[in-house]
Amino acid sequence: ELRLPEWDSWYATGPGHGIQLERGPHAGRLLIGGNHEGNAGALQGAHLAYSDDGGTTWRLGADDTRTDLTVKPQELSLVELADGAIYATARDQHGSDAGNRAFAESSDGGGSFDAPFATIPELDAPVVQGAVQRFGSAGTRGARSRLLFSAPAHPVTRETMAIRSSYDEGRSWETWQQGKVVHWGPAAYSDMVALGPDSAALLYEAGAASPYEAIRFARFDRSWLDEPNG
């Protein structure tokens, strides 16, 4: 029920965490992101799936399937915005538009995307999976309410794992220099989890010679996140 017949080349969910909506008419809804290809890659896209019964049954929701491959959204990571909309960030798999990160929003609980995925050229990252996570409460203002984004910060190669913040609900992001570098060496996939109002954790691939030598778990708090890089 979550795969259309024309998606006959590739289908994937995650690989990061899903979310449960906390506000609005769809509070309690479970959401996961996925991506798909069909016709030997001639059509590609990303989609959302949702459950309103705690995961017993699932339905296909928002779908951005395209034959215009200016953006090729893959490996979605989701976060609920302060206004209840859903912000989906994606890996752009060598689309022709500038930038390796893309985003789309859904204002109807994941039933549809407000607009097709668009790239974020100013958010430097290689072609790789990344994760987004709220840090603190969505009801707070200023520095106490922020979104975190984790991914390698090098614009081409998978190295320099960094966490960057947005203080305006994803409209703009810190540069990697303004953000916090977790590991200067090779690094690849990552995911985050909130541990409390002022602490979170990062699960990420990293190593000395290759990004795939180890999977590491790093706890951090707000004060560490705000310290300048060494």
C-alpha cells in the first residue's frame, strides 16, 4: 500500500528516525520519509507515509515524483515546525540544480507537499544522508528554540562531521564554521535524538582513514554545542 506500480526500480525508507506529530489536527500521527525510482531511473522522487493508529496501518501521503531531475530527493529526515508544518530535508542525488541538500514542507500533516523539493545551495555538504532534529521546545523563542542538522561539512567528500543550527525554523542555517565540528576526519551517515530540553545525542559513522570504520554515539548539551570550534 506504500508503493505505486510505476516505482519499479528502487524503493527505500529512512534510514533515519520517523516522527510523531505533537500539534494540530493530526496530533499523534506517525510519519516516515521514503524515496523511489521508476522506469530505470527516468522518474525519481520522495514521499511520506503516515499512520493514525499507532503503526498498525499505513497510508501513502505526500509525493514529489518527477521526471524533471533538477533535484533528486532521497533519504529524508523530518521535523515538526513550530506552526505544525512538517519540514523534510533530503539528500540531493546529483540533481542538476546547485547544492547537495534539498527541502520541502507539508502543511496538511504529511498528506501533500506545499511545493516540490528545492535545493539549499548555502548548506554545504557532500552527496550523503543527513539528519534534522529539534533542540529544545518549539514553543520557546530565540536561542532556546532551534533545529539541528547533522552531516559531513566538506562540500565534496565525506569528512568533517558537523552539527549546524537554524534559529528560524529551517529558513536559514549556520555555516559549518558557525556550527560545531564533532569529528574532523572521514564521516558519513548520522542521526540525532533529543535527550531532554538541553541535551541531545548524535549517532554517526566515522573513522581515521575511512568513514565506515566505526559507528559512534556522542552525547552533547547546549553549552558544548555553543562553544567555538578548536
